[in-house]
Amino acid sequence: MATTDSPWGEAAYHRPLHAVALVKQVPLGDHPGDLDGSGRLRRDGFPVELNPWCRRAVTRAVQLGRGSGGRTTVVTMGPPAAADVLREALACGADEGLHVCDPALAGADTLVTAKALAAAVRSLGPVDLVLAGHSTLDGGTGAVGPMVAALLGLPFAGPALSIEAVGGDGLRAVLQLDAVTETAELALPAVLAVAERSCRPAKAPPAAWPAAPQIRVLTLDQLAGAQPGAASPTRVHRVERVAATRRPVLVSGSPAEQAAQAVALITARLAAAHCSGRSSAVGAGTYAGTPGPGSPVADRPGPAAATGVAATGVAAAGVAASDVAVAGVAAPDPAAPSATAGEPGRTAVTRRAADPYPAGLPGPAVLAATGVAAAGVAGTDVAVAGVAAPDPAAPSATAGGPGRTAVTRRAADPYPAGLPGPAVLAVTGSPETGGRALLGEAARIARRIGGHVLAVTPAADPEQLRDWGADAALRLTGGDPRPVAAALAGRLRGSRAPWAVLGGASAWDREVLARLAVHQDAGLLSDLTTTSVRPDARGRLRLVGGKPSGNGTLAEVGSDGVPQIATLRTGSLTVRAGHADPVTSPARITARIAAPIPVETLDVPADPLLRRSDRRTEDDFDAVERAATVIGLGAGVAPDRYAEVEPLRALLGAEFAATRKVTDAGALPHCRQLGVTGRNIAPRLYVALGVSGSPHHLAGVERAHTVLAVNSDPDAAVFAHCDIGIVADWRDVLPALTAAFRRAPTAASAPEATAV
């Protein structure tokens, strides 16, 4: 029998426990991500394995069951071939396997999968602890565990680094949450996700797998409350291979010569970026709205349509030429100091910094659609370019231009809380970590649908929320995810459903939205890196998202749920102007931008089944997202040599990031891991040291403007996905590279990056 030799905890239970591990079979290595005609991942002909995170769940479950004199059951869902992961788990010490297998379940999304797994767990009778991996190689949603907990009515915590018994019916776990650790005490039964660094993975060679395993098969008709895969509220529309737009240049010569050439090329690239409206200093803040090469960016209207103030050929009545410059409108006074806000593919609005804005409003509060004069817009009406009316029955007047629809909405429409249009909820446990990007994205989406943004958070500065994009705020009196989701679901049941509920990809956001998706039976779109708003076959505006799916592919996903619920990777989002720019949200025009936003309170009790304590901050969670320059450390750089990289990091004002192998080994915090199962970032410069170039990792830096790779292996995959490559041992070239950057004018200063 093969399993790990570490004890499951210092304290043991005094009664037998029934531990259940939820496991998944995933493609081994770099699967192309292709889908079949039904939108399901093609597995035939590709090697598969037990998901690495699930291996830790098996280890912990076996330690728990055997350590207490109880038993361990391993549950999986998948085609007949998925029985192999159960056989391996049995070889590692599990007592029985339960295989949820039915062709009708094919294509199940996370919600339908969670319903089937929860039904399977119920069929086992009383269980004490359900363990799951923290993530999966083929998606990394982290949603199934919290959803199963919600369906079973149990507390959830994770990812757990250590586990020990507390009394007769509880456990204590140290959790690794983003950039902090904390201790959680849970009453049993409970659901727990296991961290990658928690223990050794359960592994057994095929020769050790039992020939006649104890595996029971459950079909859909044996799973009370389960649904077929066709009932999934979310689905993958298509998977597209991201076109390779980087043109790698490999320099040659001595280490000093290679370093000099590389820095010269970087300087030239950043100077070109500066000419196109981006800052060229390596150490400066991140590009606001500048996608890197190879990044598919959805929802890109033409330049004129994006301003929302006055489109091409429209004169904004009463607005001086020195106040606002829009395509087709008189240019601003070049002598006047100005501030410019814009987005890629969109026309920037230039305002005089000293303009006396009425009632504290920056810029003119006039909206006009393409081809429509802005003069004479009544105070009871708002004209919004490119927005379809949420309520087709509402009286409205429309006018539009080519490819765009303008909708004039009456202020007398029954908007919730006095705000126009449908609500987009931005739910975040800590606005300071990615909240600005989340609210900016929510404001952009709200603008497209003619709606408003409601920020939902335990505590935040209302003025800051307003400036970042919120039209109103809902303050939560408590922060435990289980009661937060229940309280929010209760509030939504008493009002018109919001158009969408968005959150970040932090552990808190993921659990709250996963639980809310169960309450609303709406499904969850997880870890989106791009969003757009498109009409469906019935003409309804729907949220469409993109997410990395491995091996250089991007999956396009959508939801039929009401509301549409999604978590977003804030590091891949543009840091938008929020309400500093009056064109960001029509709702803010009618509500007067300078006025305080309305703030309501939602009572959230503490979770009686879970107590948190000893919270310790280990790192700055948003550091890699804010940084203009990031140095990625791969397995080729030993942790005891990190100090040698520090001079370059300090010179460039950079942040360290890492591959999964590095963070799994504990060399850097998990919140600095980049890739499909980590973070997505968009720095000006990404320097990859000792990084082999796994597609799973490179998916996290596809929006970087410039990628410099240093690797001693000329055949390393990273050289096919970089802009500039140095084939050399990093230790030989690093001193010369640091010296070359020190001589370069772009590295002379490193002002603080723009906060996310």
C-alpha cells in the first residue's frame, strides 16, 4: 500500500470518523483544451491522472479515517475511465470508492457537479468530514467544495495547511488564505479544502492498484436532488487558441553583451508604448487598460462610441472646446493643463484640471448617442450610447448610429433604490485587495446595460467606493461567508433580481459567491479574466466571460442563471477611472457624482459552526497586481539564491512572483503564484528567471506588455512565448543585466505603481 507517512495531526479523535475525499480525474500535462460537439472537454486519447490537489485530500482522509479507527470513502464523478483515480486512492489506503457515472451527467458545470457529489455523500449515511482539493489543474475554480458545503448545510474552510482534533466533535485547521494565515475551528460535520503544502500527495503506481476494487457505481436516478448535465446554468461556448502575437528575439554574445542588447530592446519597446499613450518607465505604475500582446480583449467598441459623452460629429452644446475633446469635437486648449482618461480602443476625454465643475462634478454631465445632438436633453431623461433597455415594456425613445443603439430612459422608471436600471452587485470581502479593479469593471458593465453598481462589503469608505465605481453600498455587519451568503440571498428574494453579481477571486469572495449560486440555483462563472456584454439568441443582454483553460487556450463561458454570478481575476482587469470620469456610469449622472452614495446595512450574524482567530498577514496580496515590473522565479532559481536577485528587484521597483512548483515548495507565498491556478497580471515588464515556460504558468502573464526570459536551456518552452530571450545561466547574466538596467534611462526611477 502506498500513502504518506505523516500523521494527520497532533491530536486524535476518541471515536471513529468517517472521512470522505472528493477527487477528480484531470488531463495529464498540457491538454490542448479542445471541446467536443457538446461543449465537453475531449479526453479520449489523452493521458489522465488524479488531480494533484485531490491527492492531498486523499492523504488527509486516509490519515483521519485510519487514525481514528474509522473509515475513508473516496468519491469521484466522471466517465467509466475515471474509476482509475478511485483505484489509486484505494491503493493509498482508502476503504471504498464511490463512482458517480452516468452519460446524462456529461457536460455538468460546477453547480450540477456539486449537486451530484452532495447527493452521493448523502447516500453514504452519516459522515464526519468531507475533504476536497483546493483547486484543479483543468480549471482551478475552487467552487465545488463551498457549493457541496452549501448543499449539505455544512460549514466550510480552507485551504488547510494543518488539521488537528478539538474535543469530541470539532477540528482546528490553520488556513492559507491568499496572503494571510488564520486558524479556524469547525464543528463537525464539515467540509474542508486541503492546501497543496498540507501534506505529501497520495500516490501509487498502477501495479499496486487493486484488481478487484471496492467501488460502487451510482447513476443519476440514484442521486436524490441531482440534475442532468443539460440542466447546467453555465456552459462553455467555445475554446479558442490564443494567437501567438509575441515575436521572440533571442540575443547572443557574452553575458554582458546579451544583457545590453536585451535592455536596449526593452527600452525601445517601452518607448514605443509611450508614443502610443502608455508610460515607458519600467518602474512606473501599471498600464491602465493596456492589454498585452496575445490577450483576447472582448467588448471593444469603436473609438467614437466609447466615450459616452458625445460621439463622432456631435457638438456638445454648452461645452467649451477647451473643456472636452472627443473624436469629431473641437480640440482642447493645448496650453491648458489636462487629465486624460481613456480605455484601449476608446476615445480619451481630456479635461482642464482647473475647470470649475458644477456641484463638484468633474466634466460635463451631458450624454449623447451617436448622431444625436446633446443639447436639450431633459433632466428627467438620460441618453446612453450602446445600451439596450433592460425593461422592453418601459416607455422609451431610442436613436442610434451604425453598430450602436442609443436608449433614452425616463427617470420615472421603477429603478430599485431610486437608481436607474438593473443592478450589478460587486461583492468583496476586502475592497483594498482588488476592489478598485472589481468596481471599475462592474461600472463598465453597468454602463453597457444602463444600470447601476451596488458595492457589497463588510466595511469600506463610501467615498472610496463611489470614486471606484459604486452608485450605492450595502454594508455587511458580519463577515463569515456562510451567513453572508444566506443574508444576501434573503435580501435578493425580496426584490428584483440583480442583472449580475460579481466578486474577486479571493477565498472569501469565492466562497460567498459559490454559496450564493447554490441559494439562487444560478450557477457560477469562475475566475474570469475578460468580460463582455452580448445579446443572446432571444436578444437579452448577457454576460460573457473568458478564462484561461490551459496550453494557450481561452474558454468563452456564459450563464443562463438569474442572476448571473461570476468571480473575476482582478489582476487581469483594467484599473478603470471609476466615477472620476463622468462618462463611466449613467447612474452617476442622475445621482450627481459629488454627492455621497446611499449606504444601507445588512445584518449578518456570526457563524455558530465556525470560529476564526489568530489572523496573520504574511504578504501584500495585491503587490504583484499593482507592480509595473514583476520578476518571476522558477524552479531553476534555488530559494537560497534569491538574495542574488534582490539588487535587480530593488533597482526596478519590481515584485517577485513564482511558478506553482516554487509556491508549492513554500519558497514564496501562494498569492504570488501566476497561472491558471494562480494569479493573472498585466505588468509592463515580466522578467522570467529559471522559468521553463509551462502554458499553465504563462497564462498568468499573457497580458504583460514585454516578457524577458532568461534560461540556460535553448529549447525551453518559455522562449516561444517571450519577446526577448537570453540563453544563459541566470547567475552568469544577472549582474550584467542589473548593470545594464542601471545605465538605462527607463530604470532611473521607479515611482509607485497605480493601486488596484
